Amino acid sequence: MIKGLGAKLVMRDAARSAVAVGGIAVAVLIAFVEMGFMNGVVDSHLRMVEAARGDLVLLDARRSHLNKWDEILAIRLPQVRAVEGVVAVSPVYQAGKTFRAGPDQPDHRIVVVAFPPDNPPLDLGWSADTMALLRTPGTVLMDRLSRSIYGKLEAGQDVWLEGHLMRLGGFVSLGPTIVIDGTIAMSETTFRSLEPDGGPEMAVVRLAPGADPAQVKARVTAISGDSVQVFSKRELFDRESDYLMRVAPLGLLFGAGMAAGLFVGLVICYQVLYVAIRRRLAAYATLKAMGFPNGFVLRTVLEQAWAVGLAGYGVGLALAALAYHVLAAKTGLAIELNAARCASIAAACLAACTVAGALAALKAMRTPPADLF
Amino acid sequence: MSEHAIPLPGKVWRAALRAVTHRYHADPTLPPVLDAIDLTLAPGEFVILNGPTGSGKTTLMTLVGALRRHQSGFVEVLGRNLEGASESQLTALRRDIGFIFQDHHLFDALTPLETLRLAMQLKADRYGKRDYSERPAEWLQRVGLDGRMNARPRSLSTGQRQCVAVARALINEPQLILADEPTASLDAASAGIALETLRTAVLERDATVLMITHDSRQFALADRVVSLLDGRVQPALSAAAMRHSSNK
């Protein structure tokens, strides 16, 4: 029995199939790159939330997203510490400063993050050495994932923050965002030398073992009133993602790019299939004359669409993996492939090819077999 | 589609048409392409359909082949009345008919073996796994293609391709075979193989062949020649008389 007539038609028409596969691969690559930028911007923005070593995060009520900095009233932190179920409340200070790697180097803006050094509220890939260095006043730790504009830095060298001489003790890991080129971490004490009156932008709350986060959150909210927003990490993830996707609105911008890419794939797939069907119209009409139903013709064309779609997706995925590697290295953004993202583009690609195949098949399905005589 | 036999006395017909008129235009003042056609095709009959261009041969062929719906009169094919037949019923009926077209219309991607296996899928319930390897090979041997079973169509001659098309039409052993100038573009050897295969189907299986041809040398194969002129069947002549008439 002959199986996969459509697949045979694709395989044995190598030149035309290669054109279709190439076109779809480019469309898939465009969709992946658009998705990569979108997720890269969002995921990079969420690194700070991901790094929080605690169960709840406190933000000032005015801070509608993490790119907007508003200080929490300092008095709130000891109040929250006193709430039943709370073990620790750690402030996180953030400030934009000028950074200079040497006396004759240019200034660059950098974000300073600071916190109490004994139990840092952010996971920045600590080692025993970097934890010890963090406790040393006047010593700072550079985010090694920062963009290359800051130059080649080495542990032990002098750096200047807002004109203050500091010692670069070592390196931690956080990563830039679309608006932040680099980050430098320091202790609360060192930060005070730069900003004597600066308050925390965020606080990370650790709960006692067994404490119910929802109940503690309700208690914290009750004592803080309207001045503080309280989030679980998941809630803050969702809020920030929603802000970037809907309000920013990255979802629309990059979503339109992805849709355009897939539309290009659909058009290419349709065009190649349509030309192939026109060329074989008499053969399809013969199938119908012999007694094959229109469903068989549709299946045969869809098989071709899926075959070129899958091959195009495979090539596009390989190109996307390469593009992601280059883009992540160049931008510092968290541009990463994962199974869910690969599956979503695969599904969209196959859906586009199915639509293209069905539209192209109409030509063969509508051709009356009587015209063969 | 009614399963009732046509109310014609005394015989089972492979196809029967009564008072069939067909038009391609709505203007009643213009002549129809077929005008009050009466035609019966009996089992084991080899009938040649002949007539000048525009006489209605092709339309008649498509009506017998359930490829076109009749507009008036009565059409029964293989015991099935086509009045009011649904599209799927017509499609199912066509699986019992062998079609040979003037051009082979083979898929360029399929070898002769694969082409025949594809045709066998129409009657998949008849065949076992082994049949799909043995039966196409036997049929390709019969039409003289035993050395080219796995060749791609573009590497076959026109005659060889048409022989594949003949084998494709016959592999499911249909009771009714419709052939539209099957040898028009063939060399003598290929034409001989194609016609011999059709004749064998009539003699060995009692199949019925309705074949359009303009080649009067082929009239000798026929039991009967039906001549159309301006959409009407002309008075019957024997095949020998027709051949004699054409040779004048």
C-alpha cells in the first residue's frame, strides 16, 4: 500500500520543496527572533524578582512597575518585621549613579543595588569570598553580565561611583535589562556614603517555616495601609509581565512582528503549494475521476504543507538557536529557547501551513474531473 | 441514488441512457449538445463511440462515467440510477469504473508500481498486504513494463506512461471501462498493447468497454460502433460496415 502520497510529492520535487522549506525557515526565524526579543525584555526585567531570596516583596504603593523607583517609608520595615509569621525584612536600595572605571575613562550610568550584607535579600550568585567582600566598607561587586560599555574590569582595581573612589572587590551575576546597562552591588553601609538619606526601593520578607504566605500577606497589608504593596514572588512576576506585555506594550509590538513573520511563511507555503497543485491539476482531477474523494485530495495537499512546514520549522529552529546565542551575547538580555516557546512557534507554523495547504487545496478540490475529457 | 434496476426488459445493462438531453447553455433556441440519447452497454461488449468534434461524445462519456450530472432523461450505471445521486454516491460509483484518458495524467513523483498501488487503495477492502506487492507487478508485466516498474514517469516514453495509465484503470478489474482516445498519441507497439489489454478485459472478465476513437482501424476490435452527430445517435452500423464507410 502507498502511504504518504503528499510526503512523496514533496520529497521527489526537491527543488521546489527546498524553496518552500527555505521560505518557511526564514518566517520561523523571524517569529523566533521577535519572540526572543519580547521574552528577553520581559525575562531580563524579571531577573530582580527572581533574585529575591524571600517569600514576599514589598514595594511603595506608587511604584506601578519596577522601572519606576519610589522609596518605601523606612518606618514600614520594622512594623512589618513585628508581624506574626515574619522572620526577617531586608531592604533593597537602588539608585542610578555615574560609573568610571579609571581616572581617564568616560562616565557611564550604572544602577547601584545595596542591602544589609549579612544575609543578602538578593541571590546574585554569592560565594564565600564575595560575601566577605560585600561586608568590607568601600568595596563594590560588579555584575559580570553588565554590558561591555564599562570596559574590561578586574578585581582589585579602583572605580569611581558618583566621583567617590571605591574598590572593585569582585563579581556577581544579575544581568542587564532593556533600560539598565549594568549593575553594581554593595553593602548598605557603603551605599550610605553615596546617599546618606536614601530609602529602600524594595524590601524582601522572609517568613517563618510553616507560616501561611496568604495570611501573613493579609496581616502585612493590614498594618501597612495603602502606602505599601505586598506581593508574593509569583504575583510580582505576573504584574510585571502584564505591565510589559499590555501597558508597555511589548506584546503588541513583538506579537505583530511574530504574526507578520508567520504570515510571510503562510504566503510562501501557499504560493509554492498552489504552483505545485496547478502543475499537477490533471493528476489530482484524475484521482477524483477514479473515485478518490475531495477529503483525500485535501489530505494529500495538507501532507505536503505539513512536510514542508516541519522541515522549514526544523531549519528555522536551528537558525533561531544560533541567532539567540548571538543576540544574548550582544545584548545581555535573557534571550533563551525553551520547550514551551519552541512548541508555541511549532504550533503556529503548522497552523499557518495548514491554512496555506487548505487554501491551495481548494484549487484541486474545485476542479471538475469531467474537464479531463 | 436508487438501487432499482432500470425498467428495461430482459437484460442487465452495465449502463443505460434513455431520452438523455444535455445543454451547456440556458438558451433553449440553441441546440443541445446531446439530444434525446438512447444508449445501452451490455456486459462483455466493446463499444466504440465515434463522431466529429462537437458531436457530444465527450459529454456522453462523462455522463456514463458519473463525472457530470444528467439534466433530463434517465441514466443508470452499474445498476445504479443516477437520478438525484449525491456527490459522494457519484464518487463511490466511479470507483467501480476504469477511466483511461487521452493523456496519462500520472503523478510525476510516483513510480509505476506506486501509481498502481495508489489505485488499489480505492478497493482496499479486497486486498491483503501481499497483493500490494504482487498485483501491480503482474499488471505492469502485462502491459510490457516489467523492466520499468520503479522508473519515474519522466524517464518513461509517452507510450509507456499510457500503458501505466491503462494498468491503473484495470488493476481493480472494473466491470465498466471508459477510454477517451487512449491510443491517440501512441506508437503502434504501445497502442497495440493498450488495445489488447482492453480486449482481454472484455473477453476474460466480461467487462464492458466504451471507447472514443477516430482511428477506423480500431473498429475491428469493437462489437458495435455508436456514431454521434450533432448530439444524436446515428442509425446503427456494424463495426465492419463503419470501417468500410470510413475507408471510403
